[in-house]
Amino acid sequence: MELKLRSQERPTTDTARQYQTNALGITQANIKSRARATAFDQWMVRKMLSAIGDPAICIVLWDGTELTTSSAPTSVLTIHDRQALLMLLLDPEYYFGDLYSSGRVEVLGDSTEFLETVYLAIQKCASKSGWHKLMAWRHHPRTNTLRGSHGNVTHHYDLSNDFYKLWLDNEVMQYTCAYFPQEDLSLEQAQLAKLHHVCRKLQLKPGDTVVEAGCGWGGLARFMAKHYGAKVKAYNISHEQLVFARSKALEQGLADQVEYLEDDYRNMQGTYDVFVSVGMLEHVGVQHFRRLGDVVDRVLKDDGRGLVHSIGRNSPGLMNSWIEKRIFPGAYPPSLQEMMDIFEPHDFSVQDVENLRLHYSKTLEYWLENFEKHSDSIRYQFDEAFVRAWRLYLAGSIAAFNTGELQLFQVVFNRALSNDLPWSRSHLYQ
Amino acid sequence: MELKLRSQERPTTDTARQYQTNALGITQANIKSRARATAFDQWMVRKMLSAIGDPAICIVLWDGTELTTSSAPTSVLTIHDRQALLMLLLDPEYYFGDLYSSGRVEVLGDSTEFLETVYLAIQKCASKSGWHKLMAWRHHPRTNTLRGSHGNVTHHYDLSNDFYKLWLDNEVMQYTCAYFPQEDLSLEQAQLAKLHHVCRKLQLKPGDTVVEAGCGWGGLARFMAKHYGAKVKAYNISHEQLVFARSKALEQGLADQVEYLEDDYRNMQGTYDVFVSVGMLEHVGVQHFRRLGDVVDRVLKDDGRGLVHSIGRNSPGLMNSWIEKRIFPGAYPPSLQEMMDIFEPHDFSVQDVENLRLHYSKTLEYWLENFEKHSDSIRYQFDEAFVRAWRLYLAGSIAAFNTGELQLFQVVFNRALSNDLPWSRSHLYQ
């Protein structure tokens, strides 16, 4: 068993404001408990391991006590104090993130591998559906009303453009799943391949008018204008992102083809040949899908085409509660059945669904690699707890896509009455 | 306006047993009413046209009275007696088929064009959802219990192998949507292309074990064995079809690779690398989808792949009630949302959905052309009412696929934990 310690230094927990738990009023004094682990502590560990399907991991307690259910554990988790153990037992999904961020629990070895081992154990254990139901009962994502959406989006996307620049691709600054038709593409190549894939699926041609819901830093809109001659109106409620998007469009001489609007998708105006949304649906919330469908119906011309690209699930279930709380407030990855609430009430015709799950694992591996390269400067800009929280979020997402906890769906649709359809999808592969 | 009369001779209605209405106790004497059309008759025609969205057709009544809402009607419908008009007003979807079959209403010109005009009008008229609700209230498809399925399937598929041979392709005898990657393929070429498309989507390789639900005349099973080296167990409850399938397998030396079982899909035994079902789901009924999912879960290996190919709809709605009653008892084309009831409860991962709607129109056009070529011998084998009923069924299906009333979905899936996925779908297009 070869284990490497990823982070040698202990974090300074007092700087880890946002990403540190205070739910149980833990003080610094409680941390690094020197008390011996009791038989009750060991019972609690076994209970926790059993609840998550007895993954092949080893738990090391604050006094050095080692506990494992496996003869060959693949990773080691150190729990530094008794309260941390109690919190993990109370709600492992939620508290693990905060405890990891503040350094009160640490993973010895590869965090992604550790998380994959745990996710697989949870998936395989018989009580899985019970587990999800329990999590659903405990955690309700924040609602995405007009006002709520603004707060939820600002929390994440207005963090700092410079921060995202450190680890996203340099070409088109895409914070969504790339596309690796060949496995050995660079992140930059794969993000460009994704944008081409989207445009080809939409059969985009010069002069087409496009409306985009949730445009991020505006990369797809500029790409559609520059490479396909489209005219794009792109909506986003993140001010920081739009400032960047507009300056890029000016710089690239695309300001007359691309218009960025700081507004909610629900306020879209006009009619267009194409509706596109890449990586926004996760922030819409399933209870608003019918309303989103109404918006698409209002803005799409009779012969229009649409594409929705979103993280999803095989069956309904909530986003990891810690990620929903600390990283992506209001996020909810829908199942395909839930997504159909956008299309079916308006008789939209689904033409193509592609699942790119493993492409997101690969994208995230690149992001995590870049993130680690710049972890010193990110720590300087924020603090250690922030670095640890984001490392966990990226590693956890890799694990979730690798183990099928999360999916990535691209759905192409048009109106029922439009017969302007290609005879095959071969044009996507030429 | 160019109109051609498709069938010059009037049918002998007394031989049109199964396909002739007797719901209102109409006797031969009532037919060909010589009574003048009254103002009330004309009011009824306008009411009926209005209920179906005022399509651009012309109605000619038994005394020669012409009524139309359009200055340029594309087709003419002749109604030969007052009771027929009354029945159309009562339930146009259902009675039109019987009246057409018995010759009490006739279409002057192209039947497909006439039906497309009507379908488009119904779709566009505001009361569409009300229309579907009304139809749903009136007509409930027969249930597909183990016993019910047998009766429903026998009604259609045990009609006569010789009958289907007259108008299906000669190569693989496929009674499901073909695949036209190039528009100019022959029916035979397109059916072979469909079988290859299905096998490639399943990444079928030599030695794979396959279980097929609803195998028709066994063409796909033999094709998988012959061209991909697979071992196939194929289930079907139509005795006539299985007799044909077995004799073909013997003839082609494939009897050791393909086993045909006369049994319901719910009784499937064993575990397999691949589950496939082409054109059976329409006969399962949405209330049995979860049970079908249970069966797939039971028979599919951990790294197994599956494909379901089915007629569907953009949103829930019933099969045309006349087709459900006279042609396909128990048939129900599901929406994608409804289809997900097969996959989501068992955490199956949908990898690919392709909509081949216009491919089915093209397939049906070939079938109708072949059917018309052999209409004399079909009339000799059955009777004129049968010929007219099947002509209407084939033409109506073309119209339904052309106007987006019906869709054709191919859904590829596997288990959540299997990561043996291709990096792109380009292998389908090489």
C-alpha cells in the first residue's frame, strides 16, 4: 500500500471563515484532542463505515488508533478530534466537506481515489435509496427565484475572474464539461471541440440568431459569432463574468455580433433561430423547468433548434449537500425524466441526447491539476481552508462522474412541426 | 388543384367484417342515402371541420353538396350517407377508420396528403390539448397483462406471414423503422443499415450473449449471430412469427447461435451482455414499464449494454383510437419522460437517444408502395375492407410521422457503474 500525504502543513483554521463549520460551536481548544479513543469512539467509527457501505478505507483516530473493514484499504482518513467524528456520524455528506476544509479530517493519499472508494461503497450498499432519501430529507437546495438566483450565482461566479483564469482553459474560458473525441486532447483542444460539437448539433449557419441562457464568460457566444457567423444575445446574472465577456468581445472585434445582457433567463425578449444553454440548468431548479420551457417556447422561431447541456443524474437525487451549501448554492442536477418537464409541455421534439459523463471527469482532472499548480497563489489570495474546500469540490466531482453518481447530458430539440432534420448525425463526426 | 382517385371501384361492404363498423347498427339500406343534404347536415360538417382546426380540405356530401373552409383545398373527402357524417361528428378519430374501410367515406386524391393536412390542422388548432384529453377519456387501450398481451399480439402478428412478405423488405423482414443515413437507399439497404446501427450502438462483438424482447420474424437475432458472432436468445409470443424465424435460422445454419423462445418478455431467464428490444415497447403499455425495467435489471450483466427502439411521442397521448382498436390492440407510444420509468428506478444510465421520426415516414412510404403493388392479391386473400383499412393505417402512419404526431426513439443505456464507454459516437459513422 503506497500512500502519499498531499498536504504536509496543517491549515490555520482561524482564517478558514466561509469554509469552516461552526454549526456545533466547536472552538479551537476542542481541536486536536489528546484524549484516548474509547471503545465508544471505535463503535462510532464502525457505525459510520457501515452506514456508507464499508468502503475499503482505513480510519486513523486522534490517538493513532487504526480501524478498517478491509484487509487492503486504498486510502487513509485521519480524524483529528472526537467532535469531528461525532459530526461525521451525524451527517457525513455535509460535515465531511467542512471538516476537510478546516483540516480536522485529512486524507492520506489521493483524495479522488479516496472519494471514489467511498462513493462506490455507498452506491453498492443496499441502503442506497434510503441514504438518498435521508439526505433529501435533511437538505433542501436553496430556491432559485429571481432574487434567490442572483444571490446563488453571485456566491460562486463573482468570486474573482482571476481565480478562474488560473485553472480553466486559456482559449475560451469554459467552466463546463469539455469534449474529448480523442482521449489525448489538451484541455484547450477539448473545450474548442466541445464548442464545435454544440454548434454542429445545432446546425449553426451564418446569419442565424442565437439566444443563450447563462453564458458564463461569454466564450460560446463569441465562438459562435467568430466561427459560424451567428448573431448572439447572451444572458447572465453574474456581473463579474459579463465585464470580462464584454471586454473580450470588444478586443476580438465581435461587439456588433454579440450582445451580453445582465439579466435573468426569465426576462429574455425577442425570437431566435437557436436557443442554447450550456451549464445553466443545474442552477435553475426542477420546480422552474416548466417556466424555462415557457421561455424557450416564447423565444424560439417555428423552425428553431435548441440545445441544453447540463449535469444530471440517472434518477432523481440531490446534489451533495456540502457542495450545494458551500460551493454551488441552489444547484440541482436533474434526471432525464425531470428534464423532460422543459420539453414535453410545449411539444418540443427531442432529437438527440448524448451522455458525456466521463468527459467531465477528464475535464475536472485537468482543472484539479491546474488548481494544484497554482495552489500557493490561491492560498495567498484566499486562505488554506479555501484551497482545501475547492480541492475537495474538484476531486469529489471527479469521483462523482467516474462512479456514475453524476451524468452530463446534451439534449438537442426542435419544434414538433419542423422537418428540417439531418438524415444522420454523421456531420458531427467529419 | 390536381386530384387523383386512388380506388375507383366501390367496396363490397358485406365482406368487410372486422374492419366495418356496426357500432350504430347501420344496415346496408342506410348507405348511399339519396336524401338531399339539409342546412343541418351542412352545419354538422362545419362543426366537424371546426373541431379539427379547419383543415384545407373539401367535403362532398352524398347529394354532391361541396363544403370547404379553404379557397384552395388540397384534398376532397366524400361522405356517402348522413349516418356516416353523424358518426364523424361524434368521434372523428375512431369512426373515420371504419367508415373509410367500408367505403362510406372516400378520399379523392392522395390519402397520405389528406391525412397530413388534417393532422397539421389538429396540431395547430388551439384546442389540441383538449382534443387529446377528449380522446384519452373516450379510448383506453387494452391492457397488456400476460394473457392480454397474447391476444393483442396474435391479432396483428399472426395475421399471415405471407401477407407481411408481400410488402416488407425481402432481406431481413423487418416490421420496424429502417435507417436511411443516405436518403436514396432502398428499403432492403435501409433495413440492413438499421440492424448495423443497432449493433454498433450496442458495441456488439463476437461471443457476446444477447437477449431480445419481441423479435418479430427473428431478423435482428440472425443478423447479430451472422455478422457480429453473437449468441442470441430471442423472445416472442407470436407463434406464426417464430415458426418462420426458426426455419430461417436452420436454413442459414445459425440454429446453434440463435434460440427462439415462444414466451413473454416477463419470463426471461439467464444473464446476458446485451439486452435489445426493437419495436416491442409500443405493445408493453406504460403501466408495465417498471416491470420491464425489473426484467432488464434481472437479465443484464454488470457491464451489460442495452437498446430500446420504440415509437414514441413528444408528450403523453394515446395511439390513434381506430388503429389501437382495429390494427394494434393495446398499443401505446410513450413519451421520453414515460420511457424513463424503465431506466431510472434501476439507476440505468442513458447514454444516447436518437430520434428517427422521418426515417419511419420513409420506411412506411416503401411499405405502402409495396402494399399497393400487391393490393389485388391481398384483396383476394382478405377483402376490400381489409385492403382499405391497411391502406389507411399505412398512410395515416406516414402522416403521423411526417407531422410530428409520432416519434421514433432509439435509447442506448448501461449500468451506472460501467465505465466501458466509447469516447465518441464516431464509430457509428465509419
